[in-house]
Amino acid sequence: MREAINTLTAQINHEILMIQNYISNREEYNGDLFNLVDSFEVNASIEQVKSATNCLKGRKGIYLFVSNSTFNISTEQVLDWNRVSSAKLNSYDPHGNVIPATVNAGDVFYLGSCYSESGSLLSRLRQHCNYSSEKSSLKLQHNDRQWVRQYLVVYYFAIDKNYSDEEKRIILPAIERHLHNNIYHIAGSKRT
């Protein structure tokens, strides 16, 4: 059992490195877990997002919203953003004071995963990007959050269909947790 856990841990660590290299350096993804890897602009039309995500129907995986250019977030934008429920901006000093932020091209803005039986990458990404939904924590259609759409690209990694649902429910949260805790992201919380 210990050997199996060590093997899985090594594979997950390898996948995380491949994901980071793909996003940071645009190196070819050559991991073993994900067999559908691509990206699309968040500011695309609803029809373009639908077209870019149709291949994700029924698929599970992880996704990262990444900045495609450098931009500034003012104190007012932080306050407006954080009035909307969930996926708060991480723009506070240790004393709770709001600090404006500069987001650089390539910075991870938000990351998440979809591994539950009831959802798919298709529905999750569409909810985040283009649909008003209480289920979406990012809520990019909200008036106080729409301004950031022009700066974001979504990278998605759909896990190979050959993995069982049980394996997906073990692997995907482990990868998401590691990414959350080891990559600084502008919006959303850490996972423990």
C-alpha cells in the first residue's frame, strides 16, 4: 500500500510540474494523467466559449485562469470585487487593509477543479465565464467583476477517460490542493 501511495504521489508531483511548465513556459504538455489540454480567451463571446468547451462535455479535470497581460487592480476594484460572494481577491495586508495590486502576464488569477459526479469541466467553465450562476464562485458576468475578463485566459486539463470515477476523485483534489497551496493566485482561497 505504501509503495502505491508513493508512486501516486510521484506521479502527481510530475503532473504538477508539467502543468506549471505548460502555463509558464508554453512547453508542450507531456504528462500522463491529462489527455485533453487547451486554452481559450475568457473575453470571447458566449458562442466562442461554447465552441471552445464543447469537447469537455462529461469530462473531469482542473483549470487555471491566467493573466494574458499586466494590469493593475485598484483599491476600489478590490472592494467592489469582494462585495460579490466567494472567490475574493487576496489583496489584504496582515492587518486587514486593502492593498492595490499589480497582476503580471502569466500570473495565476484563479484555479479550480471539477471531479464531482454532478458536474463537468464544460458546465464549470461556462458558469465561471459567461453565465450568471449562483454555483459559480468566480462570477465573471457580475458587474463588479466583468472588467477582468479582458485580461484572462483559461487553461484546462481534462483527465484521461480511462481513469475510474473513484481514481478521479482521489487524483484531481490532490492536484488542485497542491496547486492552490503552492501557486500564488489572485482570487480564491487556499486548500488545506
